[in-house]
Amino acid sequence: MPGRLIDGNVVSSSIRSRLTNRITKLKEKGISPCLATILVGNDPASAIYVQNKQKAAKQVGLIAQDHRLKDDLQQNELTILIDSLNNDSSVHGILVQLPLPKHINEFEIINKISPSKDVDGLTSINSGLLLHNEASLKPCTPSGIVELLDFYNIGIMSQNVIIVNRSILVGKPLALLMLERDATVTICHSKSVNLNRLLLQADIIITAVGDRSKFILKSEMVKDKAVVIDVGTNRQSGKLVGDVDFESVIEKASWITPVPGGVGPMTIAMLLSNTVTAAQNSVSPV
Ligand SMILES: NC(=O)c1ccc[n+]([C@@H]2O[C@H](COP(=O)([O-])OP(=O)(O)OC[C@H]3O[C@@H](n4cnc5c(N)ncnc54)[C@H](OP(=O)(O)O)[C@@H]3O)[C@@H](O)[C@H]2O)c1
């Protein structure tokens, strides 16, 4: 029997409808939750991501500020904008769309964002809190993956979880969230050896490579009834595809996410959720 589909659109719309209720309650208290996005430069993929985030924010009833800056800007112009948003009490969440142009120090920029408004959960403070299981604002893609698994009652405890990615955005925070849920976690990357052997032992595979010339998850790399979460995004003849050879892997997996319509909608839903949490925390700080 083929695997069952983990539908990110279904799960994200259930999260969004709960958010609308939380937003209504905040508005009754005189707080209008507001997300400010910052896009530097003209990268078409980044522009689409920001556009989707703006649209989704407005749909759930958030106020959405859209800040666009030229890619030749100086680092201090960006920090001035972030400072002004940090000091603006009507703004609750700040998202700087990554990646930034090469001449900008991404680490410094991320850490300019006030941790209480860091709705991407990437500042050093929030990463540290995540390490201690104390984070209120968690990175969106990893927390979206946990929400997907929970929605379908897919157990995490004691499972062998393999994450093919070690970025600060996906793999590292995801490993912490999986550990928090009592999984046994292995992180793999481009220098890992015997990746196929490790993958075959996994109960849950989460892949986020995003380059099919380097890595494709094929059915012979997946054990029977494994759960497969595909975070990767690749363009193939203008079409969006993941890291997974979907048609063959679905025959082996127990559960699988499609691309598009799997993890992507969850990343946006968790961003909106973090913005509402940040607005709530501004009234009753954690
Ligand atoms: N759907 C969503 O909402 C969402 C959200 C975030 C990211 N993404 C997608 O996820 C992908 C990764 O994003 P990212 O920002 O984390 O990118 P990244 O920093 O480039 O991470 C890619 C990871 O893949 C590893 N890798 C590369 N070749 C490999 C190979 N042959 N075998 C095993 N691992 C290999 C890299 O290893 P090294 O560390 O050794 O280089 C790295 O850890 C992209 O396609 C991105 O668009 C999607």
C-alpha cells in the first residue's frame, strides 16, 4: 500500500484559523499584531517568499509592513531600520528575508533584531533558549515539521530520526526540537560517509538539501514504512520539486510530504504564529 500524504495545506489552515481567534482577542485588548518584513535586493525567489508571507499575514488579520531595500545598501542602513522597528511598539515581529547580499554580515544583522521580535527564532538569544528547551519563538520550518507530525499523530519519541541538513535555519534547530521530543537524532551533511546505510536505519527521514545534482532520496535508501519529510526546494523545468523521488518513495513510506504543499505552507503558518505569540508576550512578557 502506498504511503499516506502529510498535507501541509490542511495543517497550516487549521493553524491559521486558530490564529485568527487569537488575533481577534488581542485586538479586543487594543493590540493589533504587526509583522514587518525586510527584503534586501531583487532576488526573485526571495521576493516571492516575502510576497507570500505578506499575503498570508494579511489574510489572518495581521498588520503587515513591507520594507524593501536596494542590494547595494550599507550594513548600517539596515541596522538603522532594524533599530527603528525594534523601538516601534506597534511592531511585534521582524523578519529579515535570507540570504542577504554577500557584503552584509548576516550574523550581525540577525542579532540586531530584538529577541522579543525575532519571529524567525534565529538570534543567538533565541537559539540559546532553544538549547535549554525554553524558547518562546522557535525557528519556523523546524517547528512546522513538528506540528505536521503531531497533527497526524506520527510518533517522535524513541524514533530514529535522520536529518540531511546542518544549517542554522533547518537542521540544527530541528535536531534540538526532535531531541526535546525524545527522538534519537542523526544529522548528516555533504561530508557524511555511509549516508545510504544511515538512511536505511531511519524511522523518520527529514531531507533539506535543495540541490538534486547533489542528493536525491530514492526508494532504495528508505526502509519500509519510514516517514519522509521533504524540506528541499529545487526548480526543475520551471516546476517546484523536493529532494525526494516522490513517485518511488511513496510506495515504500508510511507517510510522506509532497513538494509543494508539505513543509512550505507550515513555515509561513509558524511565522504568523510566532508573530501573534510575540504580540501576546508584549502584553504579558514570558
Ligand atoms: N519549504 C520551506 O519552507 C523551506 C524552508 C527552509 C529551507 N527550505 C529549503 O531547504 C533547502 C535547504 O535550505 P538551507 O537554507 O538549510 O540550505 P543550506 O544551508 O544550503 O543547506 C543544505 C544542506 O544540505 C547538505 N548537503 C549538500 N549536499 C549534500 C549531499 N550530497 N549529501 C548530504 N547532504 C548534503 C549541506 O551540507 P554542508 O553543510 O556540508 O554544506 C547542507 O547542510 C533549500 O532547498 C531551501 O530552499 C525550504
